[in-house]
Amino acid sequence: MCPHALIPYKLVNPKTRLSCVLNQEEREAFARMMLEDVIHAAKDANCSPVIVGTELFDSEDVQITVKDADLNQTLNSLLSQSIGEILIIMADLPLSDAQAIQRVIATKNDMAMVPGRGGGTNVIFIKEPQRFHVDYYGTSFLKHVKIAQDAGLSCEVIDSFRLHTDIDEKEDLAELLIHGTGKSRAYLEELGFVLSVEKGRVGVERKQ
């Protein structure tokens, strides 16, 4: 059985730390392109995407709308009711591909996680979701490690460049322009973003 892939997604005014290079309309379009790249990767890995979003929008995929409840409450409610395996993957991982996701869901342990930068958690795969709960924000990776330990769950921590690289800051766009192959890279190029080199370091600039 292929696992459901829960994908948290903020539709309105996402990625505010990119405001220095993208206006709100562009950020919303960019976030949508990244989501579509993640959905594509999940489907290629034989997972069934379920978008956990702040608003309903035009999509052929299953959607769950978060209104009054926060992300943790919503995901934990879904985990407590789930029977089969569950994958939780963030929507800002446009370098995701089927091979990276399959590596996670092929774990021999009770669960697997891919840490994000700065203490976050980018991907969680859990075989018995009723035994686990999430606690995002802050140093969520350390919190999730402890939750797994307290529940007696064996957890594999997976080192994956493609699932580790979330896009939050202007500097992160360089990784997407170098390694990306999907819609989000194409959108950046359409907006005029190109790689630049300053003092030996690779960055991005936007051509007018």
C-alpha cells in the first residue's frame, strides 16, 4: 500500500522572508510551483498527496483545509485517525524527487525523518501514525526525536540533500537554480533570476 503524503501548504502570503526579492503575488505563485514540484515527486514515489492548506484552491489532489486549528493540531488529528503509513513532507522542498522519497519510506525502522536547516523537520515517515505526534516550529527536529524515543519507536535519520534543502531565504534560490528541474526553477527563470558570483560565492540576482 502506498502511503498518503501529507503536504502542509500556506496559500496566502507565504515565504515572507523572500519579500526582499519577490512581491506577494510572486511569492504566492512561487509557493504554488514548489508545491506542484513536491506533489510530482510524491506521485513518482507512488505516494498519494493530501494537501493540508489554509484555503481551498484549484487542484485535482485531495485537500484538507486548516481554518481555526493550527498545523500541529490538524496533523495530529490526522495521525491519530490514520490506519496505514503516513508521510509528512513540507511544500517548500522543490528539489524533492522520487528516489529521495523512496529512500525515506523504505526504512527498516518504525519511522524515518529528514532534518531541515536550523533545527526544523522537513520530512517524517511513520509506519504506525497513531503512536506518534508532531510538534513543529522551533527546534522541531529535536522535539520529534524525543517524541519517538518516548513512544519506543526506532527512528532512522536520513541525510538527503534533496529533502534537506528547503527554500526560505534569497540565498536558497541559488540551490534551486543549480539543482532544480521542475516548475519552481522555471518560474524563477521566467522572472529573470540568474546565478551570480561575488567574492567567490554563488548567489542570485534578478535581471530587469
